Amino acid sequence: MDELQGTELGGYWIGHPIGRGGFGRVYQGYALDNLNKPVAIKVLHPDFAQDEALLRRFLREIRLMESLNHPNIIPILGHGRTDKYLYFVMALINGTTLENLLERQSFTPRLAWRILRPLAEALNYGHSQGILHRDVKPGNVFIERKSDGEHVYLGDFGLGKHPGVDDSLTGTGISIGTPEYMSPEAVQGTDIGPESDVYSLTVLAYELLLKALPIQKKARHHTAIAQLHEAPVTPSARRPDFPPALEEVLLKGLAKQKQDRYPTIQAFGNAFFAALKQLSAQEIEQDYAVDADPQAS
């Protein structure tokens, strides 16, 4: 899709690519009638524009995503279709991803909560509108520095779906979700509800606190299989000084059976905050990061 750079697409000028994934590529661009404000344009894999059934469903979802209005969700500004491409336009966040930050710094429990709280609020809002995210991960979390501090955004609700709706997108051969953050039911593609996002957000919380993943293999398909059958590495196995109250919250959020997890994002957030209040002043500012992942094999 490099052929798009420097061309027009549906009233937008396509600039340089700024991201890519299984669903397509993201470019920085401009609306031709507003060249002063850059936007992010996600151009989806051509398979989507060629399959009418997938196209109809995806366009329904995009229209619903456009209706989302929350301060911690990157807004979708519009969408369009050409003979070859399907695309949607998002606000361009002038910041960095949580994935990039994790490569450079550690997060104490207090700092982790500054990231998790707005993410939980965004997901809770999405769920209240009947939309699951299904790909909560550091690469979809954006942090923008503003005059009043840092602002956290959750992006890529384009993978979202209604609870209980069969996911026909798997027929394209393009993965939906990221194995390291996928719940067991998401791996199986069945009975996916809000608890699946609870699982993914818990994985992200674990990674923030420990700079390691609860389940990870060298091969991604092995990671997906392990999500079904292997217990997560407990935080205290990595760091014996890890606070028991936080460990209890993480392990409940990572339960294999959805009914054993927190039933809602709000319940997870409430439990995490309650655990924080049990920590000492030293514990809440402690760095619990580990240097390596001994489970990777």
C-alpha cells in the first residue's frame, strides 16, 4: 500500500505511513479542505473492499464507532470506500504509545493507575454502548502531553464488536486480537463478552507493573494456545515483594473461565483502586519491574 503515499483518497491527501498492522496501514494525512490540521487515515487491507458481506458488516460497525463520544477514546471522524480500498479517518494524537513508553520506563502502582483509570473509563463507556474493544494492548494506548498534564487515549475500536455476534472477519485469515492479550474465549472465538476486555486490560496492568507478560511464548500461535491451558506466572513468582492485594486483583482478572473474572471493567477498576489503598506509601511508589521473562520458550 506504499503506492498511496502522496496521492488523494476520498478527499484526503495521503502522507507518510505512521503505523501498520494486520488490518492495514495508518498514514498521516490532511483533508483537502483543511490542510492545517493533520489526521490519521487507516487504510484497510484490500480484501475488505472486495468482500461484500464483510464490507457491509464493517461499515455498520464503523458507523457505530463514529457515534462514540468519550474523552479517552480516539474519535473516528469519517470513513469512505473506493473500488480498491476501505478507509476511516481518526484524530491524530500528538504523542506516543504506551508500547513505546514501556520500552523506556517502568511504572509504579501509582503511575500504572494513571494509565489504567482512563482506559477503564473508556472501555466501560464502550461497553455501555454495546461495543467491545477486543484488542486492548499497549500499542493501542496513546499518551499525549497537554498543558494540564498527560492525556490517555484508547484507539482502534475498529476491531470492536457487539457481544454475542459471530465474528465473520476471521474468514479473511487476518488475526483479530493480539495473542499475548487475548482471553481464552477470544482465542477460541466463542462466547465473547465484556469479560474478554477485562482479561486484556488485566494483562496490560500486569505488564505495566512488572514489565513482563503473564503468558508469552516465542511463537505467537504457541502463546494463543497457552492462553487456553497454561496458568499465568504469578506476580510474586517474579517479584516476591509484589503486594498481595494487587496480585489478587490481577489473578482474578486473568482467570481462565470468564465467570471467575470481574464481570465488568468497572468492577476491575474498583478492585484495583481498593488494592492501591491498601498499599503503604513505599509500596505504591515501588518499581516492581523484572528484567526478563523466564517463561519465554
